[in-house]
Amino acid sequence: MSAPDLAELAEGALFESLRRLESDDTANISDETVQALLTAGARLYARKVDTEGRQFSPVCEPGTMNATDVAVTVTALLQTADLNLFDLAMWTNRA
């Protein structure tokens, strides 16, 4: 029996995550699980954008994340990397 590929695993993780969010059943998801999913997704996205020289939406479809989701996540990621909004603006304007 072959192991599922990354696309199948990601689809399953997304489906289960959205199901739990919709039913307000997130208390039993460990912090470590959330960290692993976010770390993998963010690093893969950054690598593909940087190495392939193209842009694509970081989310599956518009409306998947609301402004609060984005603001909370971006703020935490900036703090993790010891960056501020000025640093972010410099990256945004890079060639």
C-alpha cells in the first residue's frame, strides 16, 4: 500500500480543519498541530513564490480567511521573525 501524496494529506487536513471550525470544535486540536500546519504551509508558499518567480493566492479560495484571521496570523508571524511593519514594507517593494 502506498503512502498518500502531499496533495491528499493537505486536502484532508483542510477538510477536517474547516469542519472543526464550522462546528466550533477546535479546543482539542493541539497547539503543536496548528504550528506544524502553519509552518509547513508558510514555508512551502514562500519557497514556491521565491524559486518559481510567480505569484498565486496563498489561500484556497477567496473568503476562506477573514480580516481577523489574516491580521492575527500575520502579526504573530512578524513577531516570530522579529520583523516590524517597516521591514515588511521593504519586502513588499522588492523586485
